[in-house]
Amino acid sequence: MEEADSGNSGYLVQPGRLIELDGLRLIGVGAVFAFHCCRVFAFGSWYVVDPDRSMAATVLATFLLQWMMPLLFAVAGSALCLSLRHRSVGQLLRERALRLLVPFFGLGLLLLGPFQIYIDRLSRGAFAGTFLEFYPQVFDGLDAFGGNFPWHGVHLWFLPVLFALTLLWLPLLRRRPGGSRLEQTAQRLRPLWILVISPLALTGADLLGEWVNPGFLRAMGGWTPFTYLVCLGLGAALVVAPKMRSAVRSATWIAVAIAAGTSSLDLLIRYAWRPPIGYASAAFVGVLLLRNVCAFAWVLALFGVAGRFFRRENGFVRYMTRAVLPLYILHQPVIVAVAHYGTTRWQALAELKLPVLAAASLASTLLLYEFSVRRIKLLRLAFGMRIEKRPRQPGSQAEPT
């Protein structure tokens, strides 16, 4: 292991990669997986819902929604900064396009998205037949507007949104003599100022999202792209400002306590107390502030915990880090299929079916990755994975004659 440079006090497993970010990425994707399993049994509508609903699944899904997507975008911001230390802007954009846009357009719009729309139509009784029979109808209008085409990519909306927000942050993150603009700004600010400004910026972004179009925008992971834009910058600041990283690590358990307290208070307001809150009222703004302080505290807490405990790479972390994007791409269609063809037809308590659904879906996703995506070059490209170059064997090249 090589210690990170520039005062990062982290551990680099290769240029441009911190082991703690690998751990955080796995935590974020694991939370998304658990969230989508809960959605099958939570109150509300989804692509497939079980006839047996569960308040426990609803509360757990809400808890995960408080922090999972802000965490993933913060991790993406940190990774973006590290990548720009070892790549040009052009190299980074080419890599991100292959990793993010190819899976979105190739899989999200043409295969995995239509499959989930198909399951949705089956479960609602709007269609009866096979997926091949349904597929010609995919191009009859846009989903959410009376049609079937999954223009949003279903769960893969994350990929183009991340690419677009990366483009917006590049002018501030591009390496220059003396450091990037964000790095120069972060170095001048005390960590306390960053800790105060960040939740206020998140709340302002949330209010902007409410003003623009709250219903549509919040369909993307429960938050809006404005919030994700701030989270990306927050993750970048955690890498470029060593003082900030040190402060976060020192205040890890304080952040954990604040995160747990604000999470509990938010859940109590939603599901126990249920006070009448008028739209755009002072109480409404207060609840939004609470929600954003909660998300911010969880991001800091998890970054701090990862910085303390994710200090060495092992075989499991190495394997899962390479698999994390394909697993993210595959997991929701697998959950939807297992739920529709399996657990929804089983007469049992939702609290019993939920772990069964999670275990079956996780096993199926891992098997699909291991025995198809990981081993077939074309699928690796489609899922945004790098093609591993095999070392050339000595003497394999023909001698010139």
C-alpha cells in the first residue's frame, strides 16, 4: 500500500483510487439494493408491489433514502478529483462516457428499462404476454406520459445525471498551477466554515428543486439534481482539503450521533407525529433543513468511519469494487423479476418474504455478473467495465524475417 500524497491521510491502492472510497461506494450501492427490495413491500406504487405491505419496510426504505444517493454523489465527487490528478480532462471524459453513457443508452433504454416497464404493465394488468410480444410496444410514447419508452433509464438515471454534473464541476476541478479553483478556495476556508456552509447549500438546493418541479425531480432517488450537484462538490472538497478530511475523521462519532438523531426525528415527524405542515411555510423549510442536515451528517459520518476502518484492501473488496457498476445495473431488474415471478405469489408475512427476496436477488445478480458479464468481453463493454489486458507471453510475437 502506498500512502496518499498531498496530506490526504488515506491509502492509495493505485493512482487515483482511495481504498476508503471503494468501501463507501460498496456501502452506497448496498443501501440502494436494500432500498429497492424494501420498495416491493413498502406502501406506495412501484414497478411491482407485494399484496402484503409492511410499515417496517416503508420506514427502512425512508431511512435509506435519507442518505444513500447523497453519499454516492459525494463519493463520485471525491473520485473525480483523484482521477483528474492522473488524467487529462479529455481522458477523463472519454472514460466517463464509456463507463456511464454506454450502459445507459445500450442497456437502460433498450433492454433493462423496457423489461421493467414490461413487468410493471404485467403487474397492473395492462398487458398479458411475453416480453418479446411486448417489446414492439416499447416505442409507443414515453413512460410517465402515457407510453412505454423508458427515456429516464429507470434506475439508471443515475448514470447520465452523474455525467452531466461532472461536466458542470470540471471548470472548478481541473488541475492548474497552484491547484484547482475548488482546491484554492477550500484551502482558504476553515473546516468549520465548510461544515456550516454545506448543509445550508444543500437546503438551498432542495428549495430550488421544490420551486422548479418537486414531483418529477424527486423521482430521481428522492432528491433533486441540484442537491446532487452540491454533494458532488462536497465529496470533491473532502479530497482537496486535507484539513477538512482531518476534521471529519476527528469528529466521526459526533457526526454519527447527529446523523442518528436527525434520522430519528425525521422518521418520527413522518410516521408518528405527522404534524400539519403547509407548503412553503416556515415549518416546511424547517423540515427541509432537518432533512438536509441529516443527509450531510450521514455523509460525514460514513466518510469518517471509512477513513478510520477501510485502511487495507483484501480480495473481497477488490472483487466487489470491480463488480460494483455491473451489480448496480443488474440489481433492480433482478429484484423486479424475482418479486413478480416469486415472492408476490407466496402466501407469507412481508417481514419473512423481504429477506428471502433480498437473498435470492443478491445471489442471482452475483451469478449473472460472474458467469456472463465478467467473462464476456462484449458484455464488459456494455456494462461499462474496463477490458483487462492480458500480459503478453514472452516469445508470443513472431520474429521478423
